[in-house]
Amino acid sequence: MSKSMKNVECITLFVDDLRLSKAFNQNVFDPPLVYEDDNSAVFNFENLSIKLLVSSAAHELIEPATVAVTKVALALNSPFP
């Protein structure tokens, strides 16, 4: 029997430009920055942490897989139409 996943604590996003990605998260969401180094930044949201990791540093994390090139669309709940 497989277990269902009911809680996600952290999502790692591979980014090409950490400075730009960090600025986007700070300007749009304004979450607390809880960790930062040369290759990553971690933000805490209510029930989730988002880790931004520079793509070039992701290889050792996911070997033998490779970092995929992808585009992401983000939908936000907004009180505005």
C-alpha cells in the first residue's frame, strides 16, 4: 500500500538568476528570507518554504538526472478582477 502525501514542507526551484528571482519573491510575496548563500535563498510562507537554487549548483543534488530547461506560469489568487 502506498502512502499519500498530505503535506509539502519545501519546494526547490532551480533558477538561472538568483538575484532576480529573489527580488521577484520579495517584491511580489514579501515572505521572510530565512537562509541565503551564494547559490540559494530560502523563503518561508505560511505552511511552505521555497528554496531558490542556482541551476548550475543543482547538478549534484539531482545527479544522475540533468536540470531541465522549462518555463513556468504562476497563477495567484487576487482580490482584483
